[in-house]
Amino acid sequence: MTPDDLDFFADKSLSNRKNARMNSPTTGLRVASVIFALFFLGHLLRLITHASVMLGSYHVPMWPSVVALIVAGLLSIWMWQLSSLRGIA
């Protein structure tokens, strides 16, 4: 067993300093915001192109995409605004 193998058991405070950017709430909120924005764009594309969605033999109407578009857009904006607040990271 080498000293590098023992890094797995390192003190939590040491590992936080190594990965400070990955442990940042700002980074997490921005990643979540981008993911919600991608969902927003996907539903927007479905509404613009009138793409048909079938689940088995069931044809999914357009109104769930309208609801999902609104929810994903609001969550994306909200997460981005939260990530821009001072004092969280």
C-alpha cells in the first residue's frame, strides 16, 4: 500500500481544498440551471416542429410539453439567479 492509496482515507478538509470548484454550490446551481435550460429547449423544439410523441400506442398531446416548457424555464432562471447571489460559495 502506497501513500497515494491512503488519499482515499484522507481528512475531509484536505479533499475539499483539492476539489473546491467541484464542491461549490454556485457550480452545482449553474449545472442544474443548464440542464433545465436544455429541457426547456427540447420542449420548445417539440412545440415549434409539432413533433409527435408515441408511448406504446398512446399519442402524447402537446399540452404536457407546454407545462414542462414553463416549469423547466422557470427552474432554469431560478437556479441561475440563486447561483449569482453573493455569499453562498
